[in-house]
Amino acid sequence: MAEITLNNVRKSYGTVEAIKGVSLDIKDGEFVVLVGPSGCGKSTLLRMIAGLEGITGGDIQIGSRRVNDVEPAERDIAMVFQNYALYPHMTVRQNLSYGLKNRNTPAAEIDRRMASAAKTLEIEQYLDRKPRQLSGGQRQRVAMGRAIVREPAAFLFDEPLSNLDAKLRGQMRIEIKRLQRALGTTSVYVTHDQMEAMTLADRLVVVNAGRIEQVGTPIELYEKPATTFVATFIGSPSMNLLPSMSAAASWSLAAHVSPQGNFTLGVRPEDLAPVFPEGKHFDFEATVQIDGIELVGAESLLHGKLANGADLVFRVSGRARNEIGDMVKIGANADALHIFDANGQRQQSGIADSAKTGS
């Protein structure tokens, strides 16, 4: 096991700078997830840690060793890919043992590691099958088994669940997290799926356009997003964002919590509630016309439009009693509101921050 340190790491393709000075410290035994939209640079960062991409500037350390010029095979890492990368002509047993045999690992040690990995991943009954005889989930277990038998300093995961259906992805997320906790191996995981990121990570790293937007625990990023980008990327449905210039005739904010100048107001769908009974007052209030209703099990998502045409989403418990076309007045208290400045940065004295600290 080992720490992984990125210090002002850059990557350019000709005149295009894909990674723009990223610095990050990953602790020994930590599970860190890099999350962001397609093309943001998260997979490039992972490949640079692995040594599959050269770096243009900066330093990468694994443990106490600077690995900028170290070959991938010498970095003491194991990588799990989204396409499994199994040898189709080999059995599961042969796939698991292949890398160890190439390193001249003694046969008894190979058998020990294989037996341990197979038992941990519950693939003992598949050892004599070939990949084509396995389901997607079973193949992914074998791919992880091949990484585990290496007993590396770190695991690197490149969107390993993207080829699985939704139900199986959920099951595999639980298995991966349980496995990482049991092994205690430093892990870096790349995904564009924010739900996957939230459920797996000890810490999340939100990447946007080759830069890190924010680093923190999932709950820190959810409750105090540093930018409007993080606010809309983390959470499903994403946070409602309302520019202050759209307030006239669309929504209102109590004077005692209203900041000066131009700002963007953020409020999450679950923090909005219908104003009922009449006469109850919230610090934020708006009237929306319902134009969409989604029943999602124990709750409903109501989509509405403000008077200025802006979209707004809120949650209600159980099956919604509303119908398309209904006018609904909704509100939220100050401690549920977020303030971002004209550049999309969270204000240090935002509504939610000041209300929760009593300042």
C-alpha cells in the first residue's frame, strides 16, 4: 500500500492543454473517486498515474518514489478496465495466474493468491471456464481478481462498471467497496456517474476541463458545493440554480437573507416544499406551473416553470396529488439556500453557511 501524490501535473497534446496543473494527495488505504463529465480529463489523470500516458510537467509519486519515468509494469499498481481485458483463449485460472507467472512467482505462492482472490470474489466455481462462458458481472469479478493477485500498492479503476446494466452496477458497487475496505489498498476510481462516485468514495475529486473543481467527502460536496458546476454535477436531480436578475415576478427572497449585487441562488429539490397552509412564510418563495411529474417509488419529482420560463424541480413524498398545469407555491428556509457569486464561486458568507453557523 502507498500514498499517491500529484504535484502540478500537466498534460498537453500539441497546443491543447488537457490537464492544467493538477495537485492531489491520496492517503495510504484511501478510496478516491475522480468524477466529471466526458472529456474533462479524469481518465487521462488515471492513465498518467498508471504510466500509460506520459506527463508534460509536474511530478507523480507512488509511495516515496517519483515515477515520472518509471515503466507501468514497475509502478506496483494494478488496473481494472471497463472492457475487462481478459484473454479469451485462457480459462479464469490461467487469466488470474498469467501475470504472476511472467514475474516468476513460485507456483505455491500463485496457488495461494489465486485461492484467496477466488474465495473473496466468489468465483471458485468458474476457475476452469473461459471468459465467453461468463456473464458481465462474473467477467468483472475475474478482472478484479487478476488485479488482487498482484497484491499491488494501489488499484486503479477506469469506469469498470460502465458495461453492466443498472441493477448489476448497483450490486458491483457494493462488492467493490466491501472488497477495498477488506484489503485496505489505496484505490483511485474514475467514473462519470455521480451516483457511483457518491456511494464509493472516501473522498471525491470533481474534475472539469482539466482542472480540479473541488475535493472533499461526498457529503461535504453535496452540502457545500464550491462552485455552480459542482452544485449541478453532484446530486440527482441537480441543484436548482436561479440568477438574481430573474427574481422579479418569478421568485422572492426575504430581505434579511438577500445578499448585495448579482448572485445565483441555489436550492436542492428535496429542500423545497409546497407552501401549506396559506399564511406560512418561507425565506425563499416561488410559484411554478407543473409541466412534468415523475413517480420514483416512495416519492415524486415535480417539474415546473417559473413565470420567467426558468425550470425548477422539487420533491414530494409519495404519489403526487398534483396534475399537469397546476400552479403551486413552494418555498424553502434560509438554511437550505446556497449563494454563488457572479463567477459561479460559493460565497464565503453564503445564506446556507451563515444560517447554519448563526452568523
